Amino acid sequence: MAPTAWAVAVAGFCATAARAGDAPILSPVTTMQEADLVDIRSRIPDIDLDIRYAGNHNFVGVPVEGYGAPQCWLKPEAADALARVEAALRVHRFRLRVFDCYRPARAVAQFVRWMADPADLRTKDEFYPDLDKSQLAGTYIAPVSGHSRGATVDLTLLQCDAQGAGCSPLDMGTEFDFFGPRAHTDSPDVASAQRAHRHLLRSAMQAQGFVNLPEEWWHYRLEPEPSPRTYYDVPIATP
């Protein structure tokens, strides 16, 4: 997506942010190296990746623009912190499964277009059964995403056997990208064991500087962010 198109997509957001003195900046860089983003496999070669937006199993129902490969790219500081989380968890026979990392701005623009199409309800039963599509604006889908700054990650926990193999995901009470109150990290509407699993993930991430978004148990941002105002639109593709 050209910068001009992105600027149109986020015009409303920018107007509000500018009044607060915190308008977003879309970087003109065209490569991951120029954006100072690194492949998480350079830090954790065997990380478990389930990059949903590179395939059909996501709330849009199709591969998302900018996801030419199922890869996880992050700012080096975030990648290093995530590697420390993984190392600490493995001592206790847990591992991470990553759903999303850096997200190109063009992908977010596609989310906004999808949200504006009331006829496309193919994923409603799985991802937002209790909400009208119009209710997703703002809380769940915004014109810009912190993911596009390269220090935000979506993930869950796996529990492994005594040999560190045979890993399977813990029950978190909802799937990744479930839109609704049950996905809130401290939701009273999930079982106590499911909430405990969410808290286990939160504790592991907080220990390395990540902050949880309370509305989404899977969503974490490194604090302080290496690039708090700069967004990127470099597509994810196999090198």
C-alpha cells in the first residue's frame, strides 16, 4: 500500500492523535533490514509459529495482505525479550506458540475494509458470535495497530512432556482473535483453570517487560517500545 493510501485509511485517527501530540508516522522503508526488524527464528530457531494471517484460519477468512509467508518479525529488543520468556518457560516444560508479530499497515487497512462490509459474515460464528460486526470498531479493530510498530506479539502457551516434546496448547477459554468479553484476560465468564492459564502467560511475559492488553489475553506489547510512533508497511515474504 502506498503511503498516500495508508494516510487516507488512518485520517481520522491521525486527526485525533495530532491533537494529543502523538500522530503516527508511516516509515518509507521497504525492507525488514531498513525497518530494523529481525526474524524471531534468529533468536529462537525452533519457536512454534502459527501465523494465522498467512492462511485462511482467521477472522477475515482469507490470507491477509502483506503476509506472503508465515513468519514472525520483531524489533530486536522485543525479539530478545521474547527469547528470554521462552527460555524461562522451558525450564518448567512450557513453550510459546506465536500467532502474530509485526503486522504490515496494509494488513490493518484490509481489516478495516472487511469490517465495513456488512455482507461478509463467513467467520462470525467462530470469531464474534455474540457481537454485531459494527461493534468491532475501535475496541477490536482500529485504523492503525501497534503490531505495525514491531514490538507487539500475539501468542499462547503450550505444555510439554518431561522430555520437552509432545507440546499441546493450554485451554485459555477462547480461541485467538475471539472478539467479545470472554477474551478479556480477567474475564469472570471463563473457568478458573482457564483464567489461571492466562495469568501464567501474563506473569511470564510481564517478567520480561511485556504489557498485556486487558481486552485480549493473547496480546502483549514490549514496554518501553523501541519505536512508539513509527509504523511500517514492509510486506512479509520469504527472503
